[in-house]
Amino acid sequence: MCKRPEVAENGTVEQASVFATMARIIVLGLLSVALLLGMISSFIAFLPIPSFIGSENDDTSPLSAIGNTLFLVVLLCVVATTAAVLFAVAAYSGFLKPTWGWSPPAKRSRSTCRTRFNAKTATNNGPYDVIVVGSGIGGLTSAAVLSVLGYKVCVLEAHEIAGGATHEYHVGENTKYKFPSGLHYVIPHCEQVLQASCGAISPPVRFKKLGNEEGIYERIKLSRKCPTEEKEEEMGDLPIVNESQLRQELRRRFPGLIPQIVKYEKLATAVLTVFPLWSSLHALPWSVRSVLLRLVMPQIWWDYASRTAEDVLDELFADAPESQRENVLRLQAYLCGLWVDTGCAPHRVSFFMIAAVSLGFPHEGGAYPAGGPQEMPMALVQRVESAGGSVFVRAPVSQIMRDKVTGKATGVKMSEKYCGGVVIEAKHCVISACGWRNTSRLVNHGENNGTGSKAFPSLDELEVPQGEAFVMANVGIRGTPSDLKLECSNLWPQPAGDGMSIFDGVRAYLDDPLGVPVEDIPLMITFPTLKDRDHVVNQPQLAGYQTAQLLSLAKLEWFGTVEKAVETEGIDGRTPAWKHPARDEKYKELKEKWIARLKEAFLKYYPQLEGKIEMFDMATPLSIEHYLPTGSGSPIGLDVNGIENGDKCRFTDMSIMKKLDMKTSIPDLWITGQDTILCGVPLAQAAGLITAIRVAGPVGAARFVGRSLWLLLASLGEDKRNDQKASEKKVV
């Protein structure tokens, strides 16, 4: 069964790393101030200063006056820092409780995340300060943060349920099995980001760590065994518990490659260390950010974030002994083993992304929202609606409206076919959370509302492709985890070993996906019901029903083409997201072939499930394209590739970064979500938060940061005290 490591008694994720980080920041800040104070005081001591402030008769030099002023400034800094530390201690200890914090309603409305668009309701509930197009986690985070700051927000979602990649669904009429649409796991700190975004007095959703009884939450399996390996255990899966364990395990398995492992770790760590700086600079206007990127970003970022993983890894292992050739291939496969998480093939993906999934994720650990991913958008929608805002589904937007004179974004025009073409105005701004290319379509499609002096770039002007497409199988299994011998860890089978690199293995799969041996299909296999620690608690009647999902890279053209009318007629030229599009027999036959292949692969790795599978269905890239139209069937937004075949890299190309800035070239039009920073729920959350505080301006940002720090400190302190009480009870 699943045992959750490093988890507090009250069900919260252990916050030791957060406390340590806060303590380090406070200590370093105080030491810096003390050092500065000492230096200035020493300097002042050598000046001819008769008294501290000086009197009217004092004949002090200008230098002395400057020294006095600096001393006062430093003294004020010390007082302010001391006051901040005392306030933090008081908040953490429970002496200063933020009683004004928001709490979700005791009873959740059944229409939460499912309120259908109605022109009359939308009009009567207006006017709105901000309109958000798209209800992915980035858009909802922006909407919630702005609601906390007093803005009235309207969120418009084309699908029949809000949440984007965090919503859950049933397949057909079978309600026993519910599947997440895109969130497979996150990092523990998503809990604090969600709490801050909602302005909640305590976390509205708890995130609980993944892992089996030994703490293993990932296993990487190579499809081919090493012919020279004598110990069977050496050929087994590579388990991942945390970063330290992973480093030790790699050294144990590959003692002849330790110098190369050390080189990789140093380089990957150096690149990962720079990423928070690169991300945080998104909070600044492009005019400032562009200068700081050139001034403060280390050269190692520009050198390696733009290169492919294959290129860098081949360089790092070029000096390995020839006798270690097979081990080099296996080690490279293990380092790239979680590449499916990046949404880009390992021979194309940026080296930074491989560094992130190989060392970054193990450092933080995997986590999953208690109650399922849908709990995240539920909390955010409740926050928006509690502030007087609206979140509508079945609300396709056909155009972002602009003022004919100034070119400013003034609101949106709804679908003529499905929403009557009603126009909803925004007093402050419009935020697009539906992807960069969809934003371009919405701005440039339809009647000319006036472009002013600036225009939004066309689709072809962004020299970064959309991300890769996926196939995703949804499996319903009858039985309990113990009976089925299932554990709470993900399995990553990868085509590598016995002379074949992971790069060539994935290339072979992409060239002939139905022709390669079934064990050479690169996969992520995960079990949502086991990851959700509250699954049985909340739904005891479903204790004997388990779900599994298999994900693999795919190409949209393998399955057909998108509806051609989309490009000419916009949103009205496609089947709405709440209806299933018609599929021809050729598509259905191909889908059945894929289902048979994936089912064979699944039972190869979990033979004990033979005869236990009640349902096995699959979503193709066309399915993803139907709900998230990007033209490529990609769920991850823009690609995260390194520089290859003329494609530019979004992490290092200044012209690309300017186009992806949250503040667009259209006045009062912003974009947010995974296209602005990076794919994945945690970074989409961060993008939504940063977009909102930039919209709110410096004063609004300062208010939000101050409120959030107070709430988080008080909440962390409360959790710690509850843990201590629970521990004392356990001892007694």
C-alpha cells in the first residue's frame, strides 16, 4: 500500500524546507545590514564629525554630512528589518492572526466550475474590471489574485468545465472511474502558491507527497538489458526517492563513470540555480528585464539552456573509456528517463529541461492535490465568485475587441453561433490565458477594430513551434491496491540499452510508432487513484476501483487533420468543446490499433492486472486538439526545444522572449499561462500570479506580497503547532 513519507500527522506536507529558506533569508538579510552598518560606521569614525547630527555652529564637511545621512538610512533599515522579523515571529507564533483571510464556503455549490454562459447574466453581473480568456490554472490564478486585490473579474472558458489541465473527467457514461486531464503530479510548494493566490487563511487544498512504503515515487525502466551485466538487480528499474538517493544510486550503478556523473551534476545544478532568476525577471517590464537579462544572467545559461540534451550529454560523456560505452548509453537513458514530463523528445529538448526533471524534481519531490486535481480550480473559482466575479463555461470567445482610435484592448466578443455575438467590456484590461497563438488569432481575426500604433504579431512571426502531441490511455481497473499489488509510484519505460541510446530509441519510435517492439514505446504509467491520498476517504464506495493512465509522445498527423474551417471562420468554424466531433471509420480503426498496443505494453509491465481491466480508452492528439486548439495537438503550449533545424529557443532568444512577455504590444492586453514562462502546473501558477501583480502595479503588488507573507507565516506556524500536538498525543 501507499505510505506517504515526510508528511505531518495532520496530513500536510512537511514544510521544513520552507522554514529553512525563510530562516536563511532573514539571517542573511540581518548579516548584510550589520556588515554594511559596520563598514559605514568605520568610515564615519575617521571623519571630523563633532556630534551625531551636528548643530548650527558645527563646521562639518560635506563628506561628514553624507556620512551622517548614510548612518541614518542604515539605522532606519535596521529598525525596519527588526520590525519585520518581530512581525514574522508574531505571525508564525500565532500572536498576530490574520483573521481577515478568506475561507472557502462550508458547502460547495454544485455549479462551481460549471456555470454556463448566459448573455443576460453576464451583462447584469457587469461591468467587469478584468476579463480573462481561458480557465487554465494560469488564468484562474490571475483571476483569483486580482479578486483578492479588489478587481471584479470575469473568466470565460470554451469547455464545459473550468480548470484546463487540472480538471477531471469521466469516460462516457462510466462514472466509477475519473481521470485527470493533464496534472499528473506537481511539487509540494504548489500548496502555498494556491493559498496565496486565494488569499486564504489556510490552504484550501492540501498537497500530499507521492511515494510507496520506501518513499519511491518514480521508477525508470530500460527496455533492453545490458548483456555484460551479471547482477540482475543492476538491470532493474532505477528508483527515485530524492536527489541525494538518486546521486548515490547512479554512483553505485556506474562506478566507472563517476567523473562524468560529477560533471553532469555540476553543470545541471549550475543551470538550475540560474532558472529562478530567469523566471523572477518576468515580474519586471520588458524594458527593464531585457537589460537585466544581459547584465545578471550568467553565461552558463546562454550556453546550455539553448542546446539540446543530446548535444550536451554526448559532450559530457565524450571522454568516457570505450569499455564503458554500454554504461554510457544506460546512464544517459536514466538521466533523460523523465523526458516525457517535458513534452519534447530527448534529442530535441533543451538541456535545461532534462536538468530540471533529472535533478530538479527529485530535489523537491512529487506531490498530488488531496481530493484530485479538480480541487485546485474549484478553490480558485470560489475565490473569484466570492468577490463578485463570474466564471462561465461554454463561453467561446471569437475576438478580443480593440478601441479603433487608441488600439487598446477593451473587451471581448463572444461566439456569434453559440453565444449570440455579445460584447463584454473590461474597464481595466483583458488577460488571455489560452496560449500565445490562440491570442494572436483572437486579436487578428474578424472585423478591424483599429490597430492604433501597434499590432499583435501574426502566427508565423513567432519562431518557436508548438509543443509535441500526446496519446493518453485511460484505464479502469477492478480491485484494491493491495489485491492488485499496485504502489504509489510512476513507471517510465524507455527504449534504450544493449547498444541503443535513448535518443535513437525515441527516434525509431517516432519514425514507426506501431512497428517498434511494444517494449520500445516510451511511456509514463501512473495511477491517479493511488496518488490521491483522500480518494478512499472521500469516496469509500469506490475503494475497489482504480485508475491508470499511459502517456506517450505522438504526432497529430498520425491520426488525421484538424477542422479546416477553424482558420477561416475562427471559433464558429469548429465543433464546440462541449460536443464530440464526428470521426470517420479510418480514425476509429487506427485508434483501436493503438489501444491494443498500449494495452499490451501495460500488461507487460503489470501482468497481475490480466482479467482485472474493466475499461481501456484512449485520447489521441485530435482529442487534445478538440479541447485545446493549438494546431499541433499539444497540451504543453509552446515547445521547449533547444536550437535545432532553424527553430529558436524560447529560453535564450531575446526576440522570442520579448514576444512572450506578459504585457503585450497591444495596450491593456496581457497574456499568461505556460507560454509565458514554462509548461507545467507549478510554472503556470507562477505565471498567473506574476501577471496579476504586474497588472495591479507596484502598490497592488506590495499589498499582495504583504498579505500573502502574513497569511503563509500564520498558516505554517499553525500547521507546526498542530503537528507537535499530534506527536504529543501519539507519544501519550
